[in-house]
Amino acid sequence: MNVHVFGDSISYGLFDFQKLGWVRRLKIYLRKKGHIKVKNHSIIGLDSNSLLQIITEKVKKEKIDITIIAIGTNDSQILNGVSRISLESFCRNLKSAVNLLKEIGSELVFIGLIRKDLKRKISWWSPIKRPSYNNRVMSKYDTCIQNVSKECDVLYLPLADLFVDRSRKLFFDCIHPNSAGHKMIFERVKNGLEKKQLI
């Protein structure tokens, strides 16, 4: 079985200095279960426009039994007062991704968005000039993920509830989880996949 993950810096594993991200934790866990291979195609800075291009390339070349998509944080990013990718375009891109993957018979899982830690600032250099995040805007993008999941009969795994208690110290900066945060995401994804009997 082949599991492919497409996402941004969070799925890439940025700032998890223990296990290098929730996807790698999943890979280690599934390796013990037998013939399950996990490939991580996540890219720092990825948005849903670029996601479609990457998925299109991969479905032509590789067998994908399960696809996990964790996208939306960069789309909702505020640049010069507006979202990097409009909410309408984001929703349309998600539906296009679903159609592409269902054509090849892949099971599909959408991962919800976390929310910004209001007490922290972005602490790493970004090639994008003055990016910022807004929890109200992120909630709208997360709602889009939920709605598309429901409309297209796709498994949706929320994350926002895991990061509500800011005293648990789950963030490296305002938007990226630390190792403890990545571990919680891994547990949510693992449990969701097992409950749905996908793994």
C-alpha cells in the first residue's frame, strides 16, 4: 500500500527537532505494520495552486492508494491586506484535487487547519514580504475544507481543537507546531486512519 502526503511546511516537518514531523512519525509507525510505504511530497510555502500541479504530475507516475492533503495555511496567509489565494479559488482547487485523485481510485483524507498562537510571532525568515495570519480568516478556509470533504465524501480530520490550550506549549512560533505539536497531529491522523480502517 502506498500513502502519499501533500502539504506545506507543517507537513514537511519544520521545527520538529525530534522526529522531523508528523508525517515521518506516521511513516515510522506504518513501517511496523507491514507493506505500507509513506511518501511525503510536502513543500515549505506550498499553496493549493501549486498543490494541483504536483498532484497532476504524481498521479501520472506513481500508484497512490491513500492521499493525505494538508493545505490551506499558506492560502489563508494575509499579504498586503488580502489572502494569498482567495477563498473561492482555494475551494475550487480542493474540488479539483478530489476529482484528480478519485479518478485513479485513491482514498482521500483532508487535514484541517490549526490556528495562530496570538502570543507568538513568526520567527523564521520568509521570502514573502511581511506575511501574517488571522484566525478568523483561517477558520473560513478550514470550513471550506470541511464542506468540500462532506460534499465529496472525503475523510476530514480537524486539528484546531488540539491547539486550543495555549498553556500546553505546542508551538515553535505563531503558526508552526513544535515536536509536541507534531506528535499530537500524528496521533490524530493515525487514529483517524485506523478508525476508518484505511490502514
